[in-house]
Amino acid sequence: MDIPGALQVSLAQLIGPSAIFYALLAIGLNLHFGYAGLLNFGQIGFALLGGYGVGIMTVTYEQPLWLGILVGLAAAGLLALVLGIPTLRLRADYLAIVTIAASEILRLIFRSTASDSITGSTNGLFGFADPFTSLSPFDSGKQYNFLGVKFYGDDLWSMVVGWTLVLVLCGFVYLLTHSPWGRVLKAVREDEDAARSLGKNVFVYKMQALVLGGMIGGLGGVFNALQTKSINPDFYSTAQTFFAFGALILGGAATVFGPVIGAMFFWFLLAIPDALLRQAISGPDPLLPLTEQQVGAMRFVLLGIMIAVLMVFRPQGILGNKREVQLNA
């Protein structure tokens, strides 16, 4: 078994573009679930609108990239308003049902052949990331050694931009949650009736949190579109939201850096068993009688067991405070 090789592959996942994308999704979910107590099971729908906002404006309508980014973020915020207005005055499970349904409806609409002229249907959109990659100081075809791991120039540029975004958003969340607005939001999460009795408009605070978190999810979609240089509707499945939730729970809800640490460890712990199992089934005399498809499923089983064990012994996650996860449902 080549354990150093497996660790090298896992380190690439720890700091790579995938960790950045899910960190952005989890930061938005942290505002929803961690600080406001909102159950959003459709965060990937906001990312879809962010990514397609870029693709549609630049490819279909031949507009500048910066305008596509603004349209994507605005569309994510508008979706939050549309979903929040009828549900935020109801129980938490209504928002969960509506968001998961809306994200799946959007995915099916964008992959429909009826929208082929705008969204590219199942083929998606591509060829819009050139203005982004042209700003890179790195050579696209060259490999760079970073912390013992090799990355191509485009990926390294995406990582520089992505981790900068993550740090800026962490600072933004810290300032928000340590402001009077953030303290009211926590009060709403703990006891809506008590906050309402003190004259706070609970609906407005929850709506603001939903819009902000949704737009951060949309920013994650923008980053993913620019990093992969393509958009495919089948990527934006419901499972991606639950990966982001797994990262949030792993790192710790209602903490500034919990979503980031959780996303990094989520992909690190996913890559370790994958690399080791693929080594175990390779060669003329494999150690395990598994197929490639079984390895792909087994890595999620093992990761799920790890998270379940963590929930037993440390339900607040790596950085979390146990009181923060005792929500008043």
C-alpha cells in the first residue's frame, strides 16, 4: 500500500477547488442553519442560479463576465425571496420541503430540451471562463508544486481566488454575527416568541439571513463555474446540498471557521479511503474483491460512519459549541 501517495492525493482534496466550493456552500448554510435555525435543503439551487447566471449572460447573450456574476448573485437572492415569503412564517419543515423541491425543479427546467437555446440543456454551457483565466499569473499548462502537491496553473489560480473569497466571507460572517443584527438572529433561533415579544420582526430577520446565505451559495456556483469552465445541470443534484451539510456538521455549526474546516476535512476523509481502496483492488493479485463502482460507493459509506461516530462523541463538530446545536425546533 502506497500510504504516502494516498496522503498526497488527499492533501490535494484538502486544499483543492472542491473544498473551496463546498466551503462556500457551507458558509451560506451556516447563516441559515447555524445562526438563524433555518432548514435549507436546497442550497445547490442557489449555486445553480449563480453558475447559470454567468453562463447564460456570457454565452447566450454575449455580455461581460462581471455582469453575469452580478446576475447570478441577484438571481440567487431573488430565489431566496420567492421561497421565503410564503414559508418563513410557518414551521421550519415547510422551508426544508420548499427549498429541496425548488432546487430539483430548477435542475429539471435547466436540463430540459425546451430550454436548450438558453441553457444548453443536458450539454450545459462552456467557453465563458476565458476572461477569468486570462487574469491568472500562472501558466495554464504548467504544473506547480504547492505544499508537496502538484496543481496546474488554472487550478492554482482558482485556489488563490477561491480561498481569498472564503477568508473575506469568514470575516464578513464574523462581523455580522458579532453585531446587534447577529445577536438578534441568534435570539430568533433560540426562541422566536421571546424575540417577537421584544419588538423584533422575526420574519424580516429570517428573510435577511435566507437572502444572504442564498447569495453566498450563488457565489459558490459562480466560483465552481469559473473553476471548471463549464456548467452541467446534472451536477447540481440534491446530494451536493447534503455534502455541504455534512461539511457544516463536521466542522461545527454557528462558528465562523467551522464550515471551512469541515469542507476541508470532508474531502480529505473522502479521498483517503478512496485512494487506499483503489490501491487495494489494483494489480494482478488485488487485496479486495471490489469493482471501481463499489469503491466509489464504499468511500461514502466509510465517511458516513466517521461522521456518525463524530456525532456520538462530539455532536457539536470539530470547532462547535454544544449549546449552539441545541436548536429550538
